[in-house]
Amino acid sequence: MAFAVLLSLLLIAGAVGAVVAHRRARRSDALSDLDEEAEANRWVVHLGGSLSALDVRTLARADRHAVQSLTDATERLRTARAQLATAHSGAEYAQVKRTAVEGLQHVHEARTALGLDSDQPAPVLGQERRSDARGLARSG
């Protein structure tokens, strides 16, 4: 009889432990999506800031290549903002980041064509997880 009671208690404790572990795992996934959303938003804001940082006098002397690169970057900004507004999963937030990084690459091309910041590397897909403040401050 004591053995049956002990076995029952162990089974109940195991079941409770499994439920708690399952809830914690589900909760950490939700936090992960929030982190992904925050990071995607950071890249979209960075792209917008990079576009707004260009001076009108600088744009007045832009050639066709620079104008096309800025047009492409602006289109990527619009697309990334629209994607961010509807994203709900990690994969969708990753697509937002890819779109924003593509836009930043176009900004880099335009700045190089204008003779600005040619010594700084353009953001590369796959390296967007490196979120140190130095890299963001320099490329914008």
C-alpha cells in the first residue's frame, strides 16, 4: 500500500514538472519572438535614419547611380515597414531584417557614389545579428 502511494506521488510530481517545463518553454518562445521583433524594428529604424541623414546639397550633386540606389533603398524601407506591420513569427521578422539590410546596402552604394563613407563596409546578410553600437553608429 505504501509503495502504491509513493508511486502515485512520484507520478503526480512528474506530471506537474512536465507541465511547468512545457509552459516555460512556450513562454521563452514568446520572448524570442519579441526579441526578433525588436531587432527587426531596430534595423528598419536604422535604414530610415540612414536615408534621412543625407543632406539635400549632397543629393543635388547625385548621379544616376546614386539616385537609383537611393530609390531602391527607399523602396526597401517601405517594404520593410509593411512587412514589420504584419509580421508575427521569427521567420517573418527575419525577412524584415533581410529587407532592411538590403536597403542599407543600397544606401552604402549611394554614399560611395556620392563620395561619402567609402571606407566603411556595407552591411552583409547573415551578419545582421552583430548588433554592437559601434557598427550602427558608423554605417549611418
